[in-house]
Amino acid sequence: MEHRRLGRTGLRVSSLGLGTMTWSRDTDDHEAADQLRDFVEAGGTLVDTSAAYADGGAEELLGTLLGDVAGREDVVICTKAGVRRTADGGVVDASRGALLDSLDGSLRRLRTDHVDLWLATPDARTPLEETVSALRHAVAVGKARYVGLSNHAGWQVARAATLLEHDPGLAGVEAEYSLLQRGVEREVLPACTALGAGLLAWSPLGRGVLTGKYRRTIPADSRAASAHLAGFVQPYLTADAAGVVDAVVTAAAGLDRTPLEVALAWVTSRPGVASAVVGARTATQLRGALAVDDLRLPPEIVVALDEITAPPAGYPER
């Protein structure tokens, strides 16, 4: 598998990342072990998790596998600050104290003394300067090697990069990016490119829709049929999305590849993208994604997909 620098940093990550959002909830420890083993054997290094996934269960499961299934030195662990639980649910808290407490909890669950990449999530109630101060502190004390942001707007990426310009620098930004969601091309991706941060694309398969599995029905074992993930998939079960899926299916048929491979190959070939994070429920699903490593889309197919899915431009965009 290809390894790429994360932005302008010296950190190298695999072009495909292993997502763990379903771990310990929809993916049990046996399937998770198989996924991690197959991923590392294929040359993958980037493992993406979060303190919020399964209320920390995904991190905890990953921690039990490190050392047995894969060596800690063989993976690049990226985790995100979690959600602070309250009586009425949970809220994102990116204050300095909450972030550092979240990181300590992540390290305990992961059974490691540091993470390779630590990302903060947006919190409108906390000044970005305070959030950035926690990121800087985590690097200074050795609990995180590199830091970045997750799901922030373009201006926030630019501001954080400025605040972290000299030490330690903004290494990466994680954002949704696929043929069904190209919004990051307006401001986030240009900001990353200009300021030296690498983009980690989450849900590069359009929350599973670009695989073509929902073209005729909703499979009983799919995310769209799951009580806790149906709302996650629903926004892309539209007529417009169906047109994009048809185009991907047509391209795949012409190349004798799968729609999944075409959709992934498109994302991983985009300028500025360091890695595309794939969250598979089963090891079998993951193996389908790993097969994309040798696929380079012909220019004419890239142009056609670009034209079909281009996001509308408006003022002040050019």
C-alpha cells in the first residue's frame, strides 16, 4: 500500500486508513482482530478511532489488539477528542480541560503512552485559541506526536494553522469527502493545501451508498437498516445521489472493477488527500476496499465523475 506524508510533516500514513466507528458495537472483537490483521498485512498503517465511538469502546477494543494482532510500532493511531456526557445526552467540549481529560482517557483505553495524531472536534462555545492551546500542550508533554482538527470550517483550519505555525504545526484535518460530498473543495481543502495540512477523508464511500448496495433496496444487515446508523446514511438515499451511484457503477463495469474500488480510487487520487478512512463492519468488506491499491482511474473517467458531481460554486468562489 502506498504511504504518503501527512501534509508537510514527516509523518507518513497509508493511503487507506482503517476506521473503527463500528468497533465494539456492530463489529465484535473477532472481526476487529481480522480487520486489523488484514489491514497491516496489506501495508496499512493509519488506524482512525475516537473517544466518542461506542463511548470509548472502539478505543478499548483497539487497545486489546495492539501487541497481539499488530505491534504498536506498526500502526499510526489517530484519535479524536470525545463527547462529554451530560444528563440529557452529550455535548462536544473542546475546552482545554475537557480535551486533556479526553486524551488521558484515550491513552488508558488504547494502552499506550502517546497517540500519533490527535484531533479536536468543533465546539462553538470554546474559543479556538483555547482548543489550540490544549493541542500544543499535548505535543509538548509527549502525549501526542502530531495534532489537527476534525470537521472544522475553512476559516477555523486557517486560524488554527496560524496559531500552531511554529510549534508544533497543524498536521492534518479530517473531513468527509467523497463523490457524494465535495463541500471541502470550497474552502477546507484549499486551506489545507496552502497551509501544509494533510486531509484525511472520512466516509469516502458516501456512507456506504457509493458501493451500490442501496440501488434497489435496503439490505437488512446494512447501516441504513440499523436503528443507530440509519440517520447517518439517509441523507444520501436521494434521487440526486442515485444518479451519481449510477455513474460510478457504469464506470466500474467498464473497468471490470467494483463501484467501491472506483469511488475509493477517485478520493485517494485527489490533490491534498493523504488518506481515505474506510470503516468496514466486517473483515470481508474491508478486503474489498484493500483491493483498490492497484487501481488508477483513466483521465476520461475522472473528468466524467468530476463533472457529474462538481459542487455548485457561488460568491465569493471563483
